[in-house]
Amino acid sequence: MSLPLRYAVGGVALAVVLNLLLRSFVKVGGIFATLLIATATAALLALAFRVIQRRAPQPGERWRIVLGYGGLLGLLYLGLLLMMTLQDTPSPMGVLLFLVHYLCYPVLAALLLSERMFAKFR
């Protein structure tokens, strides 16, 4: 498994665990929980890369991490949307809100893995 894919898989696992913990045990929900979890996951992903590799990710690595992370989460979100659709067809606004929740994860990962963000913590 390539280096960026390892970080992507680790980020997805962390996002799943944080979602389960925060939404099930702490009972926090909605967009606030999504933003909190997506930010924490992206920050921990960037920190892990920085500590383990002792450098910022190169542009190609950064995009492979973000695309892998977003793609794997996208598959999980599509599965969740399919399960929701099997119970009751969601409204277009519900699907849009679902998309916004999903997009928080790759967008925040791209921002926190950016070179500009790494430069602030040198």
C-alpha cells in the first residue's frame, strides 16, 4: 500500500471512530458534529504526517491523500445514502444537506494538509 493511501485509510478509520464516539456516546449531532469531527480528523491526519515524515506532504502526496480519503469516505457516504433511500426516499434538500456533510471532510483535509498550514507551525 502506498504512503498516501495509508494516510487516507487511517483518516477514514479515524473519522468513523470519532463519528461513533461523538454521535453515539456524547450525543452531539448535526453540522456542528460534522465540522468538529472533520476538523479533528484533518488536523490529526496532518499532525501524523508531520510527526512521522518530519516534513510537509509534497503537492502530489497531498492530493493523493485527499482524493483517497475523500473517495473512501464518498463510498461510505453513498452506502449510507443507499440505506436511507431504501427506508424512505430523501428529499432533494436532504440529499443536498447530506452532500454538504460529506464535503466537509475532504475540504478540511485539503486545507489542513496544505503547505500554507504547515508553514505556520514551523
